[in-house]
Amino acid sequence: MAYKERTKPRLLCIYEALAKRMKLSPDDHYYLLHMDGGFGGELGLDVHTDALDSSCLVLNDLQLRHNRCSFQIDTLVICPDKLLLCEAKNYKGVHTWGQLTFRKPSGATLENPSIQLRRTQARLTVLLTDLKIEMPIEAYVVYTNPEFTLLGAQENADYLLPSQIPDYFQKLQVSGEIGPEQQRLADTLIRMHNPRYFAEELPTIEYRKLRKDLFCLACGSAVRHDGIKSVYCPVCQKRERTTKTIVHNIEEFRLLFPGEKMTTPRMAEWCGMENKDRVYRVLCNSYRAVGKGHGRHYV
């Protein structure tokens, strides 16, 4: 198990919540797909790092700032004798390697991820020096998608192709045990982690333009009420407890409108429910009431 678990990025959750309730612009839709694909690549890397034994510490999704420079680390494996820095990529299809860029068959180009990897490695090195920690860093871009092909790939380069990943992690030799210095580093990096260092490209959110309904926890489609205690999704055919579904949709309201008060009428409208008593009971049981009468809201 990772010493610092990976969670779905807040910005990805926001875009997913919006996609259920409005038609995204082409740019926002592409951005959502890009974020979702990137998160999928990180989860693909987790499959291999989760299998590492307890003689190393795995830290996922570190967002750090040092000397006024912000940088993100997808995965950092702290071993007794070295650090393994991993940048996960979920690229799909054929790409041709170039020192500065990758080229697709369509002619489109994108920056060689090794450039970003080296920048992150340099900033991590500076941070370690200031923390007075001396450990060598082994850094790789890890291409997790099995449908990715890299033409012109360089030997002994700073990346792992899909076919190389299982063998690399199986052969990763971890000798010794985690010492006080490695433990101190892990705890320090976790304390330094702060997603607020990264500016989020939030779309314009207007409450009146969003669809008001209950949405499936599994696939995001609108659900139908299947009796008193459950709802049914006509798309993925999953059933779920009504209370759990209401809470999930209320949490999405909090995500999209963190400064708005949660009142019974507002949450009933948001969930597309005429039965305000049902929403009231969920709010009473799952949240804390503040105020009285018409001024009552929940936190």
C-alpha cells in the first residue's frame, strides 16, 4: 500500500460533475478527456508500485513548491539507497521519437515528456540539497498504455515502454530497510504537498444553466426512482441506495459551489426531487445544521 495514496484530482471531479449537467464546449470536453486519460495513466502505474514490498515508501501525486518554483511528481518511490521518480503517460497510438518533440502520423507534435521529467528531477534535486538529504535519483517517463508504440526509441533512455514496465518493477532490487532519513524525507514531502500551489483552469459555472437531477454514481447518467429506498440507472443498469445517491449529488454541489449555503429547498431543487422531506432527512443525518428557521443551512 502506498505511503501517500493517489486521489482523483479536484479539477477532474469538477469537470466530470459539469459534464453530467451541461454540454461542455469542445475545448472543455477535450480538456476533460485529457485529464481523465492522464489520471488513467497514473492508475496504471499504481498497479506496479502497489506491488512493491515494505522496504520502500511510495508517494503518489505530490504537488510541491520550493524556491518559488512549483512542480508535480506523479510517483516517487523512496528506497533505502535511492529515489525512483516516475512521470506517468497514457499516450495511445504510434509516435515517433525526437529529442525535443514526439510526432504523430497525423503530423501533430507534442513535447517530449523527458523534458518535463528532467525539469522535475532538477527541482527535486535542489529541494533535497536544501533539506540536506543526499540520495541519487533514478528518473523515468513510464508509458502505461499497452496500445502505445514509440518509433525510433533510444536505447538506455529515461523511459519505460509498456512491455518493459512489468519486468522493471519485478527486478527492482530493494536492499536494506527504510531508515530515519528516508522516513523524514517522506513525511516532509507529505507536509509540503499542497494542491493550492497550482492554478486551476476552472470553466464558467452558472447554476441556472445546469441540469437539476440525480445522477448515477457509476456512469453519471440520470437515474430513475426504483421505489422508496433505491434508484435505478437505465444506462448501466446499476441500482443504488437513494440516500447514498443524494449525498453524492450534494457533494458535487459543494464541489461546484463551495461558497453557497446548502438549504433543504436548494438541495431538493439541485437533486430534481419534489419530496423535500426526503432531502431534509438526508441533510439532517449526513451534515450539521447551522442556524434556525428560514436561515437554517447545513455544513
